[in-house]
Amino acid sequence: MKEKQSSAAGFVIPSLIGIILFMVPVEYDGKWTVVVKIVSDWIAALIGGYLPLLCVVIVTLSAVLSALFYRKPNFVTNYPVIGATFATSFIWVIIRIIGAVFIWLVYLNVEGEFFSFITGKDAGGFVLNDLLTVLVIIFFLAGMLLPFLLDFGLLEFIGALFSKVMRPVFTIPGRAAVDCITSWIGDGTLGVMLTANQYESGYYSKREAAIISTTFSAVSITFSIVVLAQVGLMEYFGVYYLTICAVGFVCAVILPRVPPLSLKKDEYMVEGKAMGESLPEGYNSSFSYGLALAKARVAEHKGISEFLENSLKNAAGMWFGVLPVVMCIGTIALVLANNTPLFEILGKPFMPLLTLLDVPQAAEASKTMIVGFTDMFTPSIIAAGAITEPMTRFIVAVISVTQLIYLSEVGGLILGSKIPVNIAELFAIFLERTIISLLIVAPIAHLVF
């Protein structure tokens, strides 16, 4: 009996710490956020002046060591963290090198007609100074603390409780509910980190990881407020956020059942870790089965050494694997958005649908439909400057959040991880989310305005 209580405590205490850190909403400085984000902001405030240089060092080391370890020298196999972080494919080595070139150009503020496209405040300058300096702290902090959520049975327990809902409705395991809540309350990047970890550990299949990262890494409440404030419609926040939730639910039901997500296979990086969906003999409830799974997970844990190893692996993977990708792809995407008519041309096919849905200023709205693939905040900036109709601003504000996949952050994180989704598939999912969002939000906007 004493052993049973001990194993239950081993599950409950660390899991409660993880929930408090990542999932409990806290009002701080007039905004709702999570403890990890608050601590991240404190650290950023203390060392803010050094963060750009820290990012430069990380991205440079990533490029150099990835090039050196590309052929996987023998000693790398003796150090799993080093091998998992730097031994990557040729294309990702090239992307990391390009990211290093971009970050040095920005950091040194290299001028000239050509380089200004890359180093400008609305391109590489934004990615380094406004994005990477935020991500570098939260990646380290979240990476070091994620084992509280991952390693002590919480996902096994939640998975057993929610499997009867998540599997039939969304075709994914019940444990994915934790990814969604973490993203929704905290940040979409945390959800992608959690999903990537679970996929690499063998708890999600290729199909499940692809669905969860592109469908359940929801935009945080905080960022949704920022977008709505940008278009000057804060008085509509209630209906705005309810609309976002409704669109998100519909997308989560439909997208796993259509290509490209439906074509992904249920193959695992590590076999034998995935949890069964049915209740085994000897258990009369999902609660008792989940508790038993959680205790079994705690019993397997090797203590502080495993905790530290997993923490370092998480943090190193995000620092050296993802930051260079965000620097490279985010900069290229913003250069194209700011200096070419590419996204304006790509948005023209939306004109007939916008006209059919009787959206005011359809031509201006069409320009925002595709540009959200580069950065989520860009459509609201365009709407604030070029669109005067409140209804259209509302529509753009909702869609820019429900599109979900944008290369300057979440999309870049997915591409930089081992989650099996390429850039063409990301764009296809982005288009599907955009069309579904538009079909739902336009009628609601006509009722509201």
C-alpha cells in the first residue's frame, strides 16, 4: 500500500508542477498568460541587450556543427544529444547555413541596395530582434521544464480520460488534449515542442503528429487580443474569440479526414510506446486505467539524470534545430511579402469567394488571405492600414488567427522539427484552413455588423 501511494505521489506532484507552469492561466501585467511565459519575460528583461548576440552565437554554432557532423562521425553516436541536434540531412544543413548568413547580415547591419531587403526592420531585422529574441528564452525555459508534463504520467492519464472523445471526433489520441490546452493558454510554439517530443518518443504516429501540430497548436488568447487590438475592434472580443473557437473546432474535425493529412501513415519513430484505446481487462473506468498507466510511467523513470538529459535534449533541439530555420524561412517569406506582388497575386483566386460571400472591400481583403502564410500579424497590419470596413477588418482578424500555420514561427518550427510535414503540405493545409475559416466567419460577420 505504501508503494502505491508513493507511485501516485510521483505522478501527481511533478504533473501538478507542469500544469501550473504551462497550463494554468494567470493574469499578469493586465494580460492573461502562463507562468513559463512570465518567467521568460523576466529573464528577457534582465538580459535583453545580450539576446541578439546569443541568437547569433546559437545559429552560427548550429550551422558550423551541422556541417561538421553531416556525415555522422563515430563519436557522435556516443553522445545522443549531440547526434540528435546536429546530425541532420543535407537540406537542413543548407537551411541552417543560410540562417547563419542572414543573422550575421542583420546583426552587423550590413547596408546596400541588395542587403537592405534582408536586414530591414520588416524582414530579417524583425525576425532577429522581435522574434528570435523572444523565442530563445522561452525555448530554453520550456525545454528544460517540459519533462514535468512529459515524463511523470500526465499524458498517459489524460490520454486514457480523453481517448473516447479525441479519437472518434479528431482521429487522434486523447493525450493530444494536453498539446491543445498548452497552446491555447500559453503559446503555439509550446504545443509544437510538445508534439515533436511525443512523436520522436514514439507516442504519436506520423499521421497523428502531423494533425496535432497543424491543427491543435492553437494561437494563444494573448496573441488573439493583440491581433484584434491592431484592427481597432476590441469591443467585439467576445464574439471574436467564440468565432475563433468555432472555426478551430470545425477545422480540427474536417482536416484530418482530407488530404494531405489523411494520406499520412500511422507509422512510429519508436515502436511499442503508443497507448491502446480500449479499456483492458481488470479496469472498470478510464480514470483507474489512466492512473495505472501514470504510475507505470513513473516507475520507469530513472530520476534526475533522465530529467536533465531530456531537458537538455529538448532545449538543444529547439535552440540549434529550430532557431536557424525560423531565421532562414521567416526572413525569405517576409522579403517576398514586402518586396514582391507574389502574395497579392496568390490572393486573387479568393476574389470570387469573397464577392460571393458579400465581403466589403473584397479586393483589399484578398491581399491578406495568403500573406498570413509568412507571418500571422501581417494581415492585421494590412487591414488596419488599407481596410476601413469594420466587418472586413473583423473577418481578416479572425482568419489571420485561424489560419494557424505561418512560416515566421509555427510553420518554421514544424519544418525545423522531425514532424513529417513539408512546406508544400503546410501550404495546402494553410489554404484549406483559410477557405473553411472564410466560409464560417463571413456569415457570422454579417450577423454581427
